[in-house]
Amino acid sequence: MLKSKVILSILIVLFGTTSLMAEPVSTNYTAQPEPVYGMAYLKSQTHYPLQQQALKNSGTVILNFDVDVVGNISNIQIAQSAGAQFDAAAITAVENTDWNPAMQNGTATPVTFQMPFEFHAK
């Protein structure tokens, strides 16, 4: 089965309280996939690891994952690791978020995301 993939990059910056910004790399779709309950929900699912926060450690995790035509997440891969705790926090946030699929000409289309999670110590 051929699967059209659109690589998107969404920057997630985490400061004690998290802020999110999305920047698509490609616009081969009419509506990009998005969290069902919005970016604020994804933000609420992203937890800065307490041990790393106490140590004032920072790091960037880059995840690649697929969003299928019904919004299911699969094939989560770590493209860049910041250590096990940061990696786990990023993966958990993606897994705990429901997604609406990308739409192209009124039809749901599968996409691949590349999503960086930046954890910054205060």
C-alpha cells in the first residue's frame, strides 16, 4: 500500500509551563493533522521530568511518528535523544494525545511528523 507522507515539524518548547508553536515544512495538504483537543492538550500531556528539572538539565528530543487516516499514531521513533527520561516524556505526550488526520482535497491522508521537544531548565 502506497502511503503519501508529508513531513511536518512542530516545535514544542517546554519551560516549567509549556508553550507550543507549529511550523509545517510542507503544505501538500489543505488541513494539517492536529491534536483532537488542540495544542493546549498536547502541552498538558508533556511533562518535564522532575529529576531532570531538579538538576536543571535541558535537552532536545526529536520524534518521528505517523498519523494515519483516522488519526492513529504509529511508528514512533527517536530521531534525536536527550536521554531516557526526556525521551520517555516526549513519547508519552504523543501517545496520550488523540489526533485528527491531515486532509487533502477533502480526503484524510496519512502523514509523518517530525516533532522536536525542547526541554529548558529554569
